[in-house]
Amino acid sequence: MSTIKTVCVYCGSGPGTNSHFIEGAKAFGKALAENNIRLVYGGGSLGLMGSVATSVLDHGGMVTGIIPEFLRKRENALTRVQEMIITPDMHERKRLMFERSDAFVALPGGVGTLEELVEQLTWKQLGRHAKPVLLANIANFWEPLLLLLSHMRQIEFIRTGFSVDILKADCVEDILPKLKSAAAQIAEAEKQLAPDIVRKL
């Protein structure tokens, strides 16, 4: 993977109490559309989820929504998207979101957002994927999590060799450049690793 063509966004189905959250979601949606990057997200039309998807669409971009059947009414599935996938459960939803995405961005959100984010961090920590994972630290939303991760490292629950590889962007305009840079570094590392594998064979 040397380019970012699709980005999965995890975020809240509510707006939060800080207007910067919605503004950031809209700005990121606009950036995705302007860079011809497809949004993959949870399929709802409410809160930050609805804001980022609607912004992508309003600026001529492409959106894939993936939502389980039981959430279609609760999260008011966004019918404007070019592709809407209805899954039987949350597990299938998360699997498809992973498979269809080149990178992952966590905007502010609640327990569901945190769970999806931590799952991707865990899979990456265990070597199950090398896709970039980024915290959109709008209004310092993710600082408590970053502090907790630092605490885990200090008391060695995150041990040497099992670091949590996570990116952070405090400004929305920094998100895509950081993702693209990370993807390029991953591609270069894979390129250098390939001849070593061939030599060992």
C-alpha cells in the first residue's frame, strides 16, 4: 500500500458538546472529497457520523456506509450514499470496514468509537495489519487516551516490542498528509523486506 484511496472514519453518532467536533468532521469530509478519497464509515446520518459523510457528498466525494440491520432506524441510515451495505451484525460490519479501508481515523466519539479504534490498534500491535491508524485530536479530545497509553507503557503492560503504533493530528488539515506519509513509509519498508524474504527462501 503506497497510496490512500479509502479511509475508514470512526466517530460519534452524537454531536458532542463542543462545536469544534462537528466543524472538524465537516472539514475532514471536505478534505476527503477534494483528494478523491472514498469515505468508509458506519452508515448513520446523525452526529459526527452524519456530518462527515454529508460533507463528503456535498463536495462531490464518494461514500460507503456499512451498518447492521438493527441500527438502520436507530442511527437513521444515510440514504444519499453511493453504497450502503447492510450487515447482519456488528462483527460483519467491522470486518467489512477493515477490508475496504487503507487507513483508519478516529474523530471524537463514545464507547463504540473507542472500541473500534482499540481493536485496530490491537490488531496492528499483534502484526495483523500495517495500515495507518490516526487520532484526530480535535479540541484535545484524545489526550486522556494518550495519557492512559503512556501510563500503560510506564508500568510495562505495553512492553518493548509491542508498541502501539498510532498517529495523532491536532489539526484536520494535517490528517491526510500524515496518513499518506505513513503509507509511503510502510510501502518502503515492505519493499526493503521483500528481497530479504526471497534470499531466505
